[in-house]
Amino acid sequence: MITARPAKSGRAFSFPTTGVPMLGRQLVFFVTGVVISTCAAGAEFRIVGDFGDAIQEGEAVLTRSTAVLGSSTEVARVPIVDGRFVLAGDVTDDMGRVSLSARDPDGNAKGSVQFILEPGEIRIGYGSRVAGLTVDGGHYNQRVIDVWRNTEEYRNLLDDYGEVMAAKADLEEGPEKDALTEEAIRIYNQLNGIRRDALRAIAESDDDPLASLFAIEMGGLGGTAALNRLDQLQASADLPTTVDALRSRTETGIRMSETAKTIEVGVKVKDFSAVGLDGERYRLGNTLAENDVVLIEFWASWCGPCRAEVPTLKAALEQYDDRGFGIYAFSLDDNREDWEDASVEDGISWVNTCDFQAYDSPIPAQFGVLAIPMNVLVDTEGVILAKNVRGEGLLEKLAELLGA
């Protein structure tokens, strides 16, 4: 337990430390007037949130990526009261990218934003339903975020995107809505292009090693290009400790990218086993032996598109279960409670396993899983029949293989 006390004299409180790692050192947090722990020295950061009427009550959760690809650790969790929160502490040698998400009292996500945790005041606001959460303040946030976000081109495109999404929301399914969806995707890709090009330029620039590092963390470079640039930066400057986790994630991504190239239709997958919610070990080979066609589904509790696919998977099982169709799911969660809660909430009835190693697990690694949702459809021998079949596409493929 961490014993906390108000900043001024008054009643004492206790907060559990479970699930709140200290990132290799102790932090000083001041949360809405309450001091939590007092130890390490460093330059102070102060995150001030004001969501106005958009998010009146709930929690603000600060997380950062670990060395495990696709995994994050919680840094702090503070209450949102009357649309506002304050979180402050010391940052020393672990400056780098973090993510802050806002949740309502029921735990529903209301938006998130990535930024650089650095000394000084950082202000979090609510832009709009399309823009989501916004961030202002901090030298390096200006260098790697404001440089593209505040351009006229980006702002105009964001306005266009909002108009298209608003028009699309009021339409029934049909050609007009399909056309607006395509337009929204086009604009979204343009927005990402502006962001990516600006970050790449900063990552490759020689004027500030820290700015280059943070731009890589924000997605400016990936793969071997990112590793080569990190080598150059580490040879010329003393970088924050967060560079080690970034390097580890990048190396994992490169290995999995190479593996992904070998997972094609006609290739036979290797057998594996993992533990289910009931503690029993489930082998893929057994599921294959019991069915003619099996969907190997990679998902996680935090993956919205994965969970949105659950109704389709239920419909597929209902229609094709007695014709030889089965599902073997593997979760990339790194927390049992998150995995279990999502599984129960979604009513998952098929084989559902996890080893809590996220992207560092050898199971997604052997399938070259770079992002989720991802799946492969295999026959009873484990030979791949199709990849990434979803929605109506899955039902159509099953009708082709097992009969309508």
C-alpha cells in the first residue's frame, strides 16, 4: 500500500499499488491536492486536464508502453471531477511517449491522446468528437506534435473529416453512405500522411537527438530504419532509459514482420497449446481433429475491432458448428483480469486461451501477428485456407467451404 496524505493537514488516505508500476523509480504524484509518495528528485511535470462539459466525471489514466510489443503499464489513475483533473510528479531519465485516456464512471473510453512526458505544464483538453483529446504545452510536444497538428493543411482536413463523418452518421446503409465512407477513409489517410511525414523529418534530423528519439516513438520511423537511427542517436547522445524499451519493441516487430511473409494460403501452421480461463491446456491439434475448418483468432480485451467481431463469430458458430466449424482464440492480453472480464462480457463460448506475454508470446510470433485483429482459417490438417476473413467475408467463405 502507498500511504497518501493531503497536501495540507487533514485526513489520510490509502491507495493500493497493485497494477501501478513505478517505472524503475519512485515518482512524486500530486493528485487533486493529494500527495502520493515522496522520494526521487527530478524535474517536475504537471498535467492539467479540463474537458468542460464533454467529460464531467470519471477517471484519467496515464500509461506508457513497455518493452513488450503491444503492452503498456499504468503510471497513474486520477479522478475527473467537474470535468477537471491535475496530475503532477517528477520525471528524470524516463522522458518519452505516454498515453492519457479519459473514462466515464462506467469505465467506457471517452478518448485518448499520446504526448511526450517532460518537465513543465502539459494541458489536456477536449477538442471535438472527431478531434478527441488534445494536448498543449512542453518543449518537445511542440517539436514533435504541434509542428504538424497546427498546420493549416492539417486543420482544414480535420474539419473536412468531421463534416463527412457527421453527414455519414445520419444516413441509412446504401450507396451514398458507402461513398462518404470512402471519402472519410481518403481524408483519414491524408491526415496520417501529414503526421507521418512530419515525424519522419524530425526523426532523421540531426539538430536535436531527443526530438529525433521522440519522433521515432511517435511513429516517425519503424523497422530497420528505426534501429539504424537509434544506433546513430545512442552513439552521439545520452538518451532516456525509455530507448531500451523502444528498441526491444522494434526488434520484435521486425522479427514478426519477417514471419508474417511466410504465413500464406497453402502453408501448414505449426501446432501449439495454451491455457484457457478454466486453467486447462488446449491444443490446437485437438480442435483441428474435431473440425473440418477452424478459425484461429488473435484478439485482446483492449482491441475494439476484435471485440466488435464477436457477434459475427457467434453467428458463424450458430450456423456452421454442426457442419464442422470451430474457433480457437488466443488473446494478446498481458493481464488475466482484463482478459477474463472481456471474455465474460462478450460471452465467448469457444476455445479461448492466453499466456499473458502479449506480442512477446511465441504463439503470435509464429503467425507473424503484427497487429490485431488477425486470423487464419485452416482445414483439419492445419493448412491455411484464408487470412484475415471478417464480417460477411467470413460467412461467405464458410458457405463456400461447408455449404450454404
